[in-house]
Amino acid sequence: MQGKIIFYEDKNFQGRSYETSSDCPDMSSYLSRCHSCRVESGSFMVYDRPNYMGNQYFVRRGKYSDYMRTMGFHDCIRSSRTIPMHQGSYRMRIYEKENFGGQMAELMDDCGSIQDHYRMQDCQSCNVIDGHWLMYGQPHYRGKMMYLRPGEYRNLKEIGYSGLRFSSIRRITDAC
């Protein structure tokens, strides 16, 4: 099933709107600003900068009447990416150091605290083998988040997260 999201220029679903079921790298092509959205189906990552950059926030079916208040960011939505539903197993390897160095742990389920569960000081690289995942800056799935789809991530700090220590990881599922 393909997702569907509607973006609105103003809070509380007011102003001009833009509806899509696909990725949108630059919202300014359709709206001058975006302060609320409604997810009719599926899951999406929304970003406060164009081209899937900046702060990220996971949204699923529901109403988000005030982007800045709900998500705690200081700007409006500038881009969005669909998250395909994954059928099957989830598997990823996390590494303490960049370029897959240092201690390694393999995950197949959510982890509320990387530091407590795996005794790793930091997570600086990873390899997502199966599924789609969210990494969080604080334990128990709180704080800034980053969307990871299947692939190799040799240096998480180089892709816009220098200074952020990842502390928890969650699978993106229907129940997420």
C-alpha cells in the first residue's frame, strides 16, 4: 500500500495544501512554507531543510497540526521522504568506530540503550542489512532521530550528525 500525506502552509491545516504519495526533495516547489501535515496512510520522514537534510521527524497515520510545537523544531517542513513498508526480518550491525571499526553488535530488534545493552561507548558506523530503522540521540527512543534504510553508513558523523551520540535504535514497523 502506498502512503499519502497532505502538507499545509499554516498551522491547523490552513492555507494552501500539497498532497503527495512520493518523495519531495524541496517543498518550496509547491508551498512557500509548511507548518502542518496530515498523514492519510503510510509512513514518512519529514525534514526541516531541502534535500532530506537537517532535523528529521518520523510521521505515520495521523494529524500534525503544528509542526514546530509537535516536533520541537524551529523551522517548517522543507522536504519529505516516503518509508516503504518492510515485510520480513530486520537486521543491522552497529560499530563503535567509523569505517566499521571497534566493537560490533548485530541487532534484529529494538534497543532502548546501546550503551547499556551492548556496553559500547558510541556508534559511529553501521550496516543496515534488512529493514528500515530509526536511530535516536537519547535512550528509549527520544531526541533527534535519523532514518536508516538498507545500506552501509561508514561515518554517521559525516552525514550531518557530528557531536550527536546515538543512544537507541528502533525498527520501523506498523506498530512503531
